[in-house]
Amino acid sequence: MSNINDDDLQPEEVPGYRVGEKKTIAEYQNLDANDESLNKWKASLGLNTGESLPVAPGDKRKFVVLSMTLNIRGADPIVIDLSNESAASLADKKIQFKIKEKSIYSLVIKFKVQHDIITGIKYLQAVKKTGITVDKMDEPCGSYAPNTVDTPFYEKVFHEVEAPSGLLARGSYSAVSKFIDDDKVTHLVLPWSFQITKN
């Protein structure tokens, strides 16, 4: 169980920013059909671009993480397959990585969107060692339409970072990833952990 509280996972507020009125997919598709810039925006979301990806019966989730991958320079990627996990089982899943100190690595999240458009999705991450917050991330990921047969998933590739080194840096860390949208709807909270090792 993670010891990271929700205060560590609050998105940054942008002064003066107001969330627009929510619309259904059909309303977006029919909105100002002759507006060229709006049509480009709708195309960038993937609207009107193919047959909808089938959704499992009873699956009401709008945002589904399929995998987490740690790409480490000079090493095989570490892939955690989450495609068959329910939202409830993800909270109890023991996701663990090992990273050598001074390694250059990046995190890749593979996900799909279903049922409805998600606007302004953000990835929040908090990392603790021995109960002290040592790192936080607030990364905008964009807006997405439900996946299609031709585009069955999306990927978010984060910037490369270097693992810390030294005696104090090595050891176990707890982390929590959180996906939240413009409406402050939390789509997923995913606890995980990693170790920084000497070799």
C-alpha cells in the first residue's frame, strides 16, 4: 500500500482557465461542420476516422491503461502488461521496477479511450523514499476521442531522465501515478514501486 496522500497528486491550477461545456461525440461531430479550424481540431482527436473499437460488455471505464513500459538505454525494456486488469485489481497489483543508478530511462504509458471524448487529461506522479516526497510530476497528455479499429491504442512517451546515484539515492521508492481530466475526474490511481540499485 502506498503512503502517498492525495495532496501530492493535485494538478497545478492555471489562473483564468475555464473548462468548456462538455458535449457528446455526436454533438462534436456535428458542431460547426463548415469551420475549417474546428474540423482540424476534431480530426486531431480522431473523430470521424474509422470504426469504433469494441468495448467489453459491462466495462464503463473511459480511460484504460494497457501497459507501463520502462525503456532503459542499453537494456531490454521492462513491460508491465495491465491489459487484462480491472480497475479494482490494479490498486492491489504489485508493480515493481529495478533501475541501476545513473541509468537513462523513460516511462511509456500505453492506453485506450472508450465511450466518450476525454479532454485535458493529465498525468500526475509522486515519488517518496522513507516517507519523504522526493519527486513530483504534472504532465499534460492532451485530449482524446475513443479509439478505433485502425487506432486501437494511444501512447504517451515521457522525457528521458537519469536515475540518481550514490549511497543515499540507492534503495526502495514508492510511487503513485494518477490520470485526471479537465473536469477533475480521476480515471485511474496506480500505485507502484521501484528500486535504485548499484549494479
